[in-house]
Amino acid sequence: MAVDSAPTDLERIVRFLAGSSELDIQLITIERYSAPQTGDVLVPRFVVSSVSARRKPAPSQSQEAKPDLLAAVAAYNRVADQQLQATGSATYYRAVRPREWPARLGIHYEFYRTNKNLGVELHLETDAARPVATVLQPLAGSVLIEGTPPLVWDPSWNNGRGRLACRLPVDSDPALAAQAMKELIRRTKPDVDKALQQVAATFHEALPVVSSGSD
């Protein structure tokens, strides 16, 4: 499969298919470079291959989601709008995907678990989503709710597309993580909705009209 860009969700799906079947499945991104003397040159980059996808994880890696991640997600889903539930079955994250945000743009909220932190985050994971960063970057340094660390803008995330994150200790109260996610959505979603309308206009596509109100 050859594409212009590979959103994280697409990469996960292809990696799963490549690792669980005997088919030779590959995911390749194609980048175009222009030079005066040679003209346009297409350069492939292998994102997923059958060989890499079938490598066994290190023995120390757990294949089950951590209890603190599950507890935070359960606490959030109890108080979240039905259309903004956190879903998924991955080991280290659960995603909140507003239905009016096209999946192909790769923009979503996540509870993201690392060894030290439980992140309450908003991810940009395609090149088309890059313009949204301009409305998120100014929020860095602000605090979502009392008891949480300041928001951090991570410009290196997903090949430089970026993410906005509140990084809580893994032993934080699940209710705190749940309220932090609700506040992150309340504070960012209206501006992201507007930014996505501009992105859609650039690509001559229409997105659903959304309310600027909060949850």
C-alpha cells in the first residue's frame, strides 16, 4: 500500500494485518522532491513491512492495558457525552474521536500511557492536520484544572505534526484524569472545529457544521 502520508491509525491497522497473516503486506509513504536538473523525484519510505511487523515483542513488554489507564478511561466514560466516549483496545492508549472530525485527518484526543505518565492529550497525526497546531500551541503552559501539571506542546510528535499534552503521574486519581480530559475537550474543541473548517475549505471539501458550544 503506497500513500502520501500514513496516519497512526492506518499504520496500526496495517501493522496488525502484516503481523497476523502470511501475506506480504507493506505500507509505504511516497515523498516528492523537486530539483532543477532532474525534475521531480519520488522517494519511497517503508513504514511497515511484514518482517518488521512479525518481530516478537521483548519479554518485558506487557500485552495488557495497565489498570491505571483502564481506571481513568472508565471514570471519564461515566461522565462524558455519549458521542465523546473513549474507545479502543490497545495496550497503552484509548482514543476519543469526535464524530464530526474526519478520521482521515488523524486528529483525536487520547489517554496515552507511558512508563511514567498518563497523558491527557490531543494528537495531530497527518500532514493535513498541521494547520491546527496554530490554535493549540498558545495553550502550552496553561493549567487545565487544579492539581494537574501545565499543558505541554510537543512539536516532535508523529513526524513533527505535534500534540498538546497534560502529563499526569501514573498513580493519579482516575477522576482527576477524567476531569482533565473533559476540560481539554471543552477548551480546545470549538477552536479545532473552526480550524478544521478552514482545512476543509483548502481542500474544497465540506465538514459538518458544528456548534461552538462546550460539552
